[in-house]
Amino acid sequence: MMDRRLFSALVLAVVLLAGLGIWLLIDAWQSQTPVEAQEAEAMNQQRELNTQLMQDTLSDQVAETLDNEQQERMASQLGLALFRKCAEWTEFNDNHPSDNARSNEERACGEYRRYVETGERAE
């Protein structure tokens, strides 16, 4: 049979080795975290730049397809008022979704689109 002192020494050695292993794993994990955080931040910044570039490109493409009359209607006081009304209902529906809010959003945004496209306003 194993001597009690030898058994105690083996248990102590195993515990020390396990502790050392855990310490090394934690140390390795902590040293990688800043690099991963920096990579994540860089990826987020690149994603934001890509998103902005895509929005700018899309805006340019939309502007090219709109004729001058539509652009004038969009910039008019009525066009801006209808746009604000559409945006407000869109935000309200996003924050408080309901059939009534969705219906009002569709009505307001449809009225804005109709005015921009045709110059007509539903009464």
C-alpha cells in the first residue's frame, strides 16, 4: 500500500499542477482578449464605413433616377411635412407595433410617395 505521506505529496503535486494549468489558461485568455477586442472594434468600424458607403451610393442612385420635379416636390414645404409625418408614424410603429399604427404608417408614407411621384395629394 501507498504510504500516507507519499499519497499526500502526490495529491499536493496534482493540485499544484492543476492550479498552474488553470493560471496559464487564464493568463493566455486574458492576453488574447485585448487583441480580440481590437479586432472586433476594427471590424465594427469597417462595417460602419461600408454601411455609410452603401447608403451614400444608394442615395446617389436614387437621386439620379428622380426627375427634377420629384426632387422639387421632396424639398417643398409640403413634401417635407409629409415626409416628417411618414417618419413619425414609422418610428411610432417601430416602438409601439399595432395594426392601427401600421395602418397609419402605410397611409402617411403612401401619401408622401404619391405626392413625390405624381404631385397629387389625397384629401
